[in-house]
Amino acid sequence: MANGTIAFDTLSTSGQISGTAKSVDTDYIVKGSAKTTVAATDAAVILDSLNVSSGVDEGTGDYKYSLTAAFSTSVLYLCNAGICLGASAVVRTKSAEASTILLDLATMNSSFSAVDSSHSVATFGDLA
């Protein structure tokens, strides 16, 4: 069986979805939506995720997440991190081991000291 190509500019529903968003431009799907999300506990236990295969707690405020699908460039430049899940810590991406398939994060308190904290991030960019 041969694979083909489907080309379209807008994706619309047949009216089965309630609310106002019943169509979306395909550019938004390709460029504007998160390609990876992860919400995790202070021990890197994944609560919810997209494109994340596993998480590791590597010490106080130090977390690494392996990605299912690789990005075309390092995740370091693609991450949008912030305070989330009621946490009192700031999440930042680290460059130490960040790659196209590994998200390297740190959580810090307001004094910029490492602290274990629940966290969530999203990454945007092109998948490889």
C-alpha cells in the first residue's frame, strides 16, 4: 500500500465540538502548539506529559526528561518554563546535558538556591 499526501490550509470539525473553536489554521498546529509538555512532582514522577518517555530526579532541584521524538535543535532553546502547579519555585532549563532528546531542568527558590519542587514546562519548535 502506498502512502499519499493530504494538503489543506484549515482543519475544521463537523460540528461535534461545542464552543467557539471549530477550525484551526494548520500553521498553528505545526508552529504554534507545544511539541512536549511535562508536569511532574518534586521527585520527577510524571503526572501528565506529551512526548516524554521518562523522568529522573538527579538531586535537589535537578531533573532530566527523555523525549520520545527528537527536536531538530537543542531543547535548551525551545523551552518555556515557569511557576506552575502551585509550586513556589522557578523552573529554568539547564545547558549541561540538554540535547535534541533530553530536557534538563532546575528548580530554584526566590534566592536562586536549588530546591525540590513540583514543576511543569512546555517546549515549542520543530521536531526532527
